[in-house]
Amino acid sequence: MITPLKNKDIGQLSVGDEVYLSGRVCTARDKAHERALQLGEFPADIEGGVIFHAGPVARKEKTGWSIISIGPTTSSRMNRVEAQFIDRFGIKAIIGKGGMNNEVAEAMKGKAVYLAMTGGCSASMARHVKKVCCVHWLDLGMPEAVWCLEVDRLGPLVVAIDSKGNSLYEEVERKAKENLGRLLR
């Protein structure tokens, strides 16, 4: 898939689908979410965009920044602000690990998807970052700053919450409870 995304793009995705992203992706963690909501604006145009819950390790070079490693951070840290963030800024996808709560899944209906990335893959994911387009809010610290990146085939990512409200996490939990019930009989 190529960013920016449209409702048609995310509407075609279902839980369990494998996705690779190319185009522009911006990182945002706790502090960036909070600042953007407090200011009422995000430092980059992310309408139809993708937010990556990540804190990259970057190196300043003569020609600009390069990403050394970038991997997902635990998305549940953003649960309290993500529904509002989706509504306010019109993002179409979130990349992270561990999923998000039901309130966020509800806010995604018809608007966005959650793409799960395996943790521990930060060195290999850095190879998919072709360019650091810009960096904002470095005063928050390198991992909390907003990094706008040009990526090529970032992935594999798994659709873990689709725009229809289906959640891979809820499905796994339901099946685990069913299996446990069978074992206890």
C-alpha cells in the first residue's frame, strides 16, 4: 500500500491480512500525541497518513539524519489519547505492537486500521527507511520527537484491528477462553 491512504484502501483490509507500506510515515509516541492534541495541530500533514508508535535511533550526518534502528513501541500507552487523535487528525493507520483498547478500536470503525509489527525487529526495519523527510519537536527527546520518514515496503505488518471493528486480539482471547473451557471439562 502507498500512503497517503484512502477509506477505500483501509476498507479492503481484514484482520490477518499482511501489508507492506511505502510512502510517508510519521512517528508519534506519548508526548507527541499529548502536545499535538494540546496545540490542536500536528507538526506535519498527516491527513490520510500513518502514525508509527516508535522511537527511532537516529544519527545526524552532514547530509541530514539517518535512521539506525526503528521498531514498534507498546501502543496501549497511547490508549487514553488515540481515539481523540484519530478523530482530530484523520490518520488512516497506526503501526505498533500489542494492540489497543476497545475505545480506540471503536474510534477506528470506518476510519482507520491498526497494523501490528513484531517487536525486536528494529535493525531490519531501519533498512526500509529511505529518507528522513523532517523531524519535529526534538526538545521532547529523540524517541519522543516526530520523525517523518519516507519508507519502502515497510513490513511485514499484520492487520490486527480492521476498520470494521474486528480485532485479532479479541479473536485470540475468545479462542483461548473456548479452549480453556474445553480443557476444564
